[in-house]
Amino acid sequence: MSKLQPNKTATRAARFGALNRTPPRTLFALATLFALALCAFALNGGARAQSRRAPRPAATPTPEATPEATPEGESESQPRGTSKREPGVVVSFNVVEYDNPMMSLDYMARDDIWKEFIDRLSKSRAVSVTQGGKATRGEARERAKSEREAYTVLFQMEEEREMNGASTGRVDSRTLLLKTYVYAPKTGDLKYADTIYQRPYRETATIGGVRVPVPGTRGVERYPSQRQLEQAARDAADRLMSRFNVTLPPNN
């Protein structure tokens, strides 16, 4: 007895009917799984393709610009008064001479007194000295305002009779006295003002820390109190250094 073969048309209809009877949620889930499988396949294929690519060469870093070295003997320009203080220097002075054209004193004699004052200050290693030429009091004050560290010192020779308003125009060297005006940097304020009078001159030297007189000939002087005035110039320098607690240099 032969077996009955199922009708193909009936079988397809049955399958289609079963598919139609499948819930929509199940169909959505199947579609989602199919989409995820396609995405995983695409990502896996892209990763394999990227791994087969040759690696890119590393980027060469851009070299940094090296500043040019300053040639020896040259330095960058700096504003006035900004130079660095040398090691061991306690105070810096910019010394100017009072411009008094009315004083009829021998030029060489005035120059000697000025040099004595500068030389005495320069003997101390704790003092830095620069010469600023001639100036009036107002000009000296304005110069001090442009300084950052150095004090402006105005060195002046004056007659005692001129102070009392009895000057006759002719200079008597025995009545001369010395004045110093110290102006502070940046502000130009007057910090110190000293008056140095002449005193009897004595030639001395220091032996073992003790000052002793030294005999000798004084020679020909251009005016009677030349030595006394030069001594007064050294006294003025010592007074200025003592104002700033600087140890005074030896006298010889």
C-alpha cells in the first residue's frame, strides 16, 4: 500500500499560514538579531582591513628656535641707572659739581679739590663712584629721579661771606667751605646736606693704626689754604661715606 505524498501546494499554504500566525514581537526580535549580525560582520571586516594597512611614520618634531648668543663685549641696552651693582659694593654715587660761574677761583685749584673728593670716595671698595659733570641743584634733583640705585651727590664750593650775603666777587680761599647735597634715587628727595669747614692742615701717616705727623716741605702753593681745602675735600668724602655706614679707607 503506497504512502500518500503530501500536497506541495497545501504544505506551502500551511507554512505561510503558520508564518502569518507568528506574533509581531517575535518577527521584530528576529529582524533585530539579523541587523546586529550584519553590523558585527561589517565591523569585523573593517578591523581586519585596517590591520592590513601599513603603519604611518611618526611625525618628526619641529625643532625649537635657539636664541642667538650675545657676542662678547656686547650687552643689551638698559635704561639709565639699571646696571647691576658689583659684588661688595654697598652704595653707588653719581657725583656732580655745582656749576657756579660767578666764583673767580683758579680753575686748576678747583679741579684739585674736586679730584681729592672723588679719589677719596674711590679708595673704598664698598663705594661705586661715577662723575656726572656739572649741574645746578635743580638739575641734580632731576638726575636723581632717573636713577634706580645710585644716589646723586652735588659737590659745592662756597664762600662763607657769600652765605652771609657779603660777597664782594673776589674769592678769599681762607673763607671757602665745602657743601654736599645727597639726593635719593627715583624720588629726588634731599636725603643729606653737610657743610665742611677748613681746619688746620697737618701732614700725617698711619703707622700701626696710629696717625703720626710726617715732616716735609710744603712747596709753593697757588693760594694760602690749598692744602686745607684738599683736606676738607677728603673730610667731606669721609662724612658722606659715614652717612651710609661705610668703613673708611686708610689714609695712606
